[in-house]
Amino acid sequence: TDRNSASLQAVEGIKFIEGRPELRVWAGAVKLDFGTGRVDFEGHVTVKSDKGPSFSAAAARWDPDMKSFRAYGNVQYENGASKISGDELEIDLELEIARVKGNARFRSPAF
């Protein structure tokens, strides 16, 4: 076994920033790489900010160097009443700056 990693099943987690819960994460499985800080999520992944924005996907990866998530497979992003779906998503830690690729669809009552 790799001593620099851990695998978890049926995960619900909270990321605290300055003592406050900022992000909540749910996933069927998570693999943590302690050497790189990278985290791989699989199995209906949902990430929700305490400020409202959220995304879900079949799988996602947290990249600590880029301070961003990359999600794959039936991606759904919501921010207020606006919803974006597609094949891939790149998004920042605050879940505010998102880039959706492949079969992108946008819905908003404002348009």
C-alpha cells in the first residue's frame, strides 16, 4: 500500500476556512494523495459553497496548486437561479468562476 495516500468510501466532508465551514463535499469515494495534496472524488460528487453556488458531477479532482476543481461527466453547476450543464467543469475554490466544456447548456430566468 502507498503510505502517502488514503482511500475513503461514502464520504461527506467540510472544508473550514478561518474556522468557518466554507465548502461541503459529498462523494461515493475519495482518494487523498498526501504527497501532492491532490484529492480525487468519484461516485456522484456534489460540492456546495456556504455562499450558495454548487456543482455535481460523476467525478472531480481538487488541484491544490491551481486551487481549483476539475469535474467530469454530467456536470451541473448552479449559482442562484442560473444553471449550467456540460461534460467538463473547471472551477475555483469559491465556486464563483466556472468554465464548462462540451455540450454546454445555460439556463437562467434573466434571459
